[in-house]
Amino acid sequence: MSIETHGTAALHTEGDFVTPSIGKKRLSLKLGFSFFLFGLINNVLYVIILSAALDLVPPSTPKGIIAFCNIAPALIAKLGWPYFLKGRIRYARRVVGCCALSFIGMLVVAFHESLYSRLLGICLASFSSGLGEMTFLQLSTTYSRSVGGRSVGYFASGTGAAGIVGAFMWWELRGLGVSTGVGISAVLPLTLPLAYFFLLPRPAAFLDQSFSASYTLVPADDLETEIDDDLSTQDDVETHVEPKVTVALSAADKWRLVKPLLFKYMLPLFCVYTLEYTINQGVAPTLLYPVPTHGLISKIIHSVRDYYPLWQLVYQTTVFFSRSSISLGLKTIPARLLPAPAIIQFVILLLLVFESAVGLLPEDRKGGSIFLVFILISIEGICGGLAYVNVFYHINQEQPDPASAHNPEITKQEREFKIGSIGFADTSGILLASILAVPTEIELCRAQVARGMYLCQGL
């Protein structure tokens, strides 16, 4: 492992930090691919575990326990790390730690047949995933805002791709058996430290090279300097050398920073995830119709059990494209419109509940009902993906607090804390949805039986 030499100063210019045209494209590609890999690999194990739920536990065990163990430890990580830990983030240690936890967790799942051992392994992988997601989003704030915004877009795109890649991987691996299939997937986290140490460009690489003479370089053998103690470029700080001073945000500082984020970012993200996962886990399993005998849909649906995987595929695909919106160069949603995806999803939830319980179209137009559900779930996925990438993009772009702008280290920690502090909003929304989904599915099935539709009882 080699340690790069980093500066300890920040530069002020009127525009974005740039590199010569020849190297700029190469750096951007490496940055994009690195953060895409971070999002993909960090989230893909979560999807694989959910996809393998039927194979991981005995038939008599409720599958909801897998979903709970796959999300609750991630929530603990997102609540604990930003709010209770102090001081500078050691990114190298975090990345290696997340890799080790995921690797060990998946090996435990693969080679132990005991239910409790497998649940422990799932909890370890979940904790690692939650900590990893927060860490990579915080890592984006160590770059200038223009570069950091693109980093968030690439990371979000990777998390969207994880839904499709994870489901496809388990479809291919399940034939090898649980031990072999999960064991093979355990090597995926090893990609994270490889990408971090050998592929990811350091923040200093995006500085204008004409200013390189202004830096005071830290010797490579300085044992107190980690590879991840890179220069965090701040747009509003004059060129100067920062002395090493141990600083940390207090509890009062963190509460001051969190208060403005509660309604602006956290509530919209929490609502979006609560609504979309209530749809996915509580409503979508009841959106069932007779098996079609003609048309394109008959080539896809061969039994009633095929409808739910179809709805999940539609959802995951649209989430991937919408989370990739920034990396594809599309404009972001204005900050004032961030609640819009949640409002749209609430309307979609009502429509799908009504379709499941009563039916929006006449009984003789089942083809139209299937198409309508397809459109509504597509919009649901688009709203969910847009909410995720735009919330984290906007918080990445927030200006520093004027009260701390004079101290680059405090400003750096504040940016890291703010983007890390809202991560629990989406995870807690998923956890609440998993609780709401059970009675929702039961009541919708009862409503269908009451009007003479028994398909939900046959699953």
C-alpha cells in the first residue's frame, strides 16, 4: 500500500478547481467509476440477502425477520456514528472495517446453517452497509462542491444499480446452493478498499496544478497522517497552511446543525421511503390478476406468483435510472420542491390501495389494470430515486456556517456531519414501512376475498 503525499492547505479561486484538459477527463472517469463502485458494492449485499430470504431460513420462519435483521443494524450505524463519535473521520480505516465486517458476515451466513448464526451474519453485513453508505457520502464532502456533487450522483447511480445487479446475481448463484452462492458473494466487499486505495483520485488531484508550489507537503513517513487525511477543498478559504489542531464538534454544535435539516431534508426522505416500501412490501404482493393468455404480458407472466417479481423489477429499474439522473447530466430538483416526490408517492399509494381492494377499472379490463399498475409503480420508482439523489446532492452543496468559516477543519467536519446525519431518515422510513406492510397486506387480501377474488390466498 502506498501513501500519497498531500498538501495541508486550501485554495481560494473564483471558479471551480480544474486540472489540465488531458488529465481532467481521466480524473473524472476514475472519480465516477470509484463512487459508482462504492454505491454498487456497498448496497448489493443488502439486495442479495433479501433475494435469498426464502433460501436462508426454514419455511416455518417468517421472512420478515430477514428484512428486520437486514435494516435495523444499518439504522443503528447511521444513528450512532455521526451523532456520538467526535473528531476527524479516518476514511481508510472505515473502508477497511466495512469490508471486513461484510466479508465476515457473509461467510457466517454461507457456512453456518443455524438460524441464529445466519441472522448474526446478516446483522453484521447490514451494519457494514449502513456505515459504508454514510462513509462514502461523507467522503464526497472532502472534494470541492462541484466535484462532490458529481460524486454523490455517481454513488447514487451505483446504489440504484445494486437493486438490479443483486437480484440478477442471486438468480444465477442460487443454483449453486446457499453456501456456495453466498460464499461467492462474500468476496464482493474486497472491491471497496481496492477502489479506495488504487482507483479513487484524491481531492488534491482536482486542484489547479499551477498552485502546487503553494502547498506545504506532509512527509510520506509521517505516522500521524493517514492516506485518507486528504485536503478538503473549501471554496471560501484563503490559501494558507493549517496547523494541526485537534478539534471536534460538540453535541450543541451538532444539534445546531441538525435543526435546519429536519424539515428541509429528513422529513421528505423519511416520507418517501415509508411510502414506497409500504407499497413494495404491503400493497404490491396483493396486485394479482389472472394469468394472461395473449399479448406481450403473457410472455412474462406464467403464473400468479410472477406478478410480484415483475413489480419489483419495474421498481428497481426505474429507481436505477432516476438515481442516475445527476450522473447522466440532468438537472436537479430545486430544494424547495424536495417534498414533491413524497406527495406524488402518497397519491400513488392511495391509487394502488384502491386498485387492490376495489379495482380502478372494470373486471373485464384486466389488461388495462396491469398496464395501469405498471405505470404507477414506474412513477413510484422514479420519485424514490429522485428524492434520494437530490436530497444528498443539495446537502452536499450547502454553504458553510458563517460562524465557523474561519476554521477549515471545523467547516470540513460540519459538512461531513450534515450529510451523515440525515442517513437514518431513509432507513427509519424503511423500518416503519416493514411494520405497516404486514397489516396492510392482510387487510387488502381480506378485501379481495370479500369481493370474490382469491388469488392472494393461493400464494
